[in-house]
Amino acid sequence: MKTRWLFFVGLLGGVALLSCERAAPTPDLSFGMVTLLGQDTVAVEEVQMEPGKVRARAILRSPRLSFLEYEMSLGSNYEMLTFSGAAYAKPGAAAADLLESYTLTFSADRDTLQMIQRTQAEIVGYNFAATSAVLPFLDMIHWPFEVMSRKMNAAKLDSLVQPLFAGRRTLNFKLYPGGGDTLFIEHPTRGATWALKGVDGALTYLDAGATTRKLRVFRTESVDFDRLATRFLEQESQGKRIGELSGRGSAKTTIGKLNLEFDYGQPVRRGRTLFGSVVPWGERWRTGANKATHMRIDHAIKMGDLLIPPGEYTLFSIPEPDGGVLIINTQTGQNGQSYDPQLDLGRVPMQVDTLGASVELFTIEVAETATDRGSLRLMWGNTVFSIPFSVE
């Protein structure tokens, strides 16, 4: 077993350190959290809180089915004292099923975290800067948000900036009221999730519809963890897996002397209402998911009144009930959230129509309509946006 040292921390994490600080006033209760993307259950959490400690286990179905276990102890101001985490391929925490586990320790002055990551093949060490106030960010796992909400409630704060460790850095999440019993939890890049608060800051519901993730989280009194684990394992064996929330698609087409190539993210419908909901009318959309949608052409084409020279471009769009516009941008290589209007080559109108059969995965295709003429088609659900073009 080899050992190497880098500076990094994963989305899961683990801590082991000693402290004599007074325990935080964490309540003694248990509950569950169920995370949905459309009609698909992507995560299930079983959480046990007791004074000064949180224990949780979870089933995560994306990007692969895994079974997670966490334990965290808290100080008097809800600061993290100890934290451990592990991921397994099957429930039961058997060593043979271990995917990875983590152990973190603070430096003596509590401004650096050192993580030891263990897998079946190796042990790796990472260091990264962090304040003593950090909590873990666990992608698609939401019980740390409840700790944040309870921290804000216990301190009687109007708002809170909470650092969470993720990747090679810490991310500052913002918590602020939304009126009544609502609370906004803002990711620094993905947008704000709104939540309903109950007694003492308990989170009863989270809606990330305004973020890039579009998740909904429901609190339950309990979850039948073992039954769900068995069911999801059976579905995996039958090929009914969630996989990546949004995979990557590509398309290559020839129209006369023109070669077109597209690289784009493929979000999945999952029973959701898409345009006017998941994709709001009148707002810029990345026209896919994750990395920006890229188009490459080796001959000039004309869309509407816009001449597009040979080269590589990114495509954004503003869908409207009557069509909207397609944006051709000259910046390439960026994430779909990164958009600079000063780099627009131009905008062209889109036509909208209804498909007879629903398209589950967002799909880009090009249809040849006549000699040296074609139609770019953006299809998702029962909606298709089309943009006619000619080869120059």
C-alpha cells in the first residue's frame, strides 16, 4: 500500500481529533431526508442527532450507487470538532466493500485540515487551509444544511456566512431569511436553495429549483433504509441506474461540404415540466448541462441574417413560448454558467413546435432540408426549437 501527499480534500470527509470543549446543544432526535430529481430518488439519508453529535448514513445513487456513513461531533458554537466518513459499494460497512474512507485532523492552531484518504489500493494525504468554523459540504447530501440552520437559529442571527470544505478549498455559503418560515441557502456558484424551517431551525423541505441542480428534499420522520438499499441494489442489477445526473452528448453531421460537430450536456427529463419551469421562459439557458454547449463548423453558415465563419462557438439560448433566440458566442472551453455577452457573435430567432413523442434526454440534431440547407434542432420533452441555416 503506497502513501503520497497532495493538497486536496474530497466532497466526503473524515476528522479525528480530541477536544475538551463543551458539547453543542444539538437536539436528541432522528429523521430522514429524501432527495428527488424530478420523479427519481437520487439520495436517501437517515440522520440521528444527539447532544454534541450527529450520526448519519445515506444511499447515494449518482454517479454510482454507494452507501455512506458519517459521524461528526460539535462544540458549543456548532463548530466541527470531529468528523469521519466512508463510502461502500454495498450496505453493511464490510471492509471488502470499501470504496473510500476519510480521516481529517486540524492543525494545532486550527487553520489547516489534514486529510488521510484510504481506498482498497492506497493511502493518500492532503492538506488545505480551513478555519475552525468549517463544516462539510457533501454533494447531494443535505444534513449539514440542518446543522447550519440550527447554528444560525441558536445564535439568533439574521444571516450567516458558513464556510464548507469541498475540493481543494472552502466555499462560503450564505444563509438569510426569505420571509416567514423560509430560509435561503446560497451556494457561491450554483444559486440559492430555499428551505422551510421548523422548530429550532429544523429544515422541513428544501427546493433547489433555482439552482443548477434542481433538486427537492423532503424531511420524513424515518426511512426504511435497509428496504430501500435492497431495492436500489436490485434495480442496479437490472440496469435501472441513475448514473450521472447529466451525461455528455455529441453529434456529427454533414450537409453538403459542411461538417458540423456538437458537444453538449444531456439533462434528463425525469417526469418534470421543462420549459417554463426547469428552464424558465425569457431567461438565458446554457442549452444543455454542465460544460457549455460547443459547436464546430468547417465552412461558413448563415442563420437568419447572421453569417457564422468556420470555427468553434458556444451556444446559449433564451427560450420563449413563441420561440426565443439562439445565442452564438465566440468564447469556448468554459462552463455553461460562464457567459460574456461582449463575446457574442450574434443572436438568431428560433422556431418552436411540439413533438409527438417525448424526448427524455436533451438532444441536439441537424436535419438536411434541401441542398446546402439544414435545420438545427434542440429537443427536450415534447418541445423542439429549430433554427434553419444555409451553407455559404
